[in-house]
Amino acid sequence: MRLAAYSIDVTGESLRAIIFDFNGVIADDETPHLQCFQQALNEAGLALSKEEYYGTYLGMDERTCAAALLTRRDGRCDPSIHACIAERKAALFHDHTATHPASLFPWVTGFVKRVAGPYRLAIASGGKREQIRSALAGHPIEPAFEVIVSADECGTGKPDPAIYEYTLRQLNAKRPKPPLLRANECLVIEDSRAGIQAALRAGMRILAVATTYPASELTDAHLVLPTLDGVDPADLARRLFQPRSTEDCAGWGKQSRQD
């Protein structure tokens, strides 16, 4: 796997914080999210197939995708219709989780416990805060995240970097004493092209997990792995923040594709 052409110099930096996307990284709930989104769109007179969502609109989150569909149909994105779609989708997903609680990936607990000591942890998700809180409620990893940023706090969707930039500011607001956390000291864990682009534009390092999209669609990330199962945080820090040379980074990327 190649390093992104506009990734920052990886020498002389250390890993201090890990920022997780939520759906598809922590929560194994991408399928019901898509189904609820499709129904909300359908009620607004819009159609979106699974193939289109994972193909034509591959680099977009739900808000950006809905805006693109409205623009394609109407020549513009009507803010009121756009907001209604988002609200309806959230209501549908809320009803779904009332009878089908969101499940977390089985390897998430172990990984979060391994990284919670050495590094600061945060969540930056385009989902609703209520959905994130509900999925984490009572789970052993819930207290590990000192900052959770959702669509309720940041209304601009990925691939815009706003949500990752806002999360960094919130982490620094929690601990305002120098040295402040810098973007190039953050590792983002993502599962989508839109999320990867957002984190790259925020100047952060990215580990992509191929839980939602095939690894071949995630190659702009600095490293791609099938899951986080058994991943050693110290090894991640070495591979992504303290490489001996550019050639070493390229070698690690190629190895990760074969794992």
C-alpha cells in the first residue's frame, strides 16, 4: 500500500492520541444504517441501491450523499428536505435499535483496553450522539473515550476535515496545558474513503480497517488491516510514527495487504 501523496513527513513524531470512527470501526451496524437511510430517502422520493451507495457514492457520508441525490434530482439541495431526511433516518435507526441493540465488533474491547493507557482516546462520528451513547452504554470501554464528537456537534460531514479538526480542539480543551496535542500526533481509525480523506486533510495518520469496504478501496490510508484483532499498539506506533525510512513504510504497507 502506498502512502498518500499528501501525507505529512513521518519522521520525528510520536503517537499521543487515537481517534475512532464509530460505525464500521467500533459498532458492527453498517447494514441497518444503510437500510434506514434507504427508507428515509425513499420517503423523500429518492432511490439509492446498495450498489450505488458502495459504488457511485463511495467517497461520501450520508449527509453528503443525500445532498448529492437532491442536487441530481432538483438541481439544488433544499436544506429543509435535507434536514428532514437526516431526522427521519435517525428516527428509523432509533426504532431499529430499540429492538435490535447495536453490537460492537468482538475485537474492539481488547484493542481499546490495550490503547487506553498509553494514549488519549476519542470518537469522531457522523452518527447521532444518542446512537453512540446508546451503543456504548454499560460497556467496559465506555469510560475510555474522553471526547465524543458526533453529527450533533459538527454538522459538516466527511470527507470535509471539520469533524477531526473539531475533535482535536476538544481534546486540547480538555487538557489545555502545553504541550498541546498536534494533528500529526493523532492516529485515526476509519473504515471508509470519506473518513480517510477527512483525516488526511486534517493532517492526521490513518489506519483503515476493511470491515465495510474491501482493502483495495482504502489504499489512501497509511495502513490497511482486516480488523484490529490482536493488533499491538506499540507496533502501530513504530510502523506509523517512527519509521526508519520511507522504504520501510512502503514495505509495511505491502505487508499489510497480505495480512
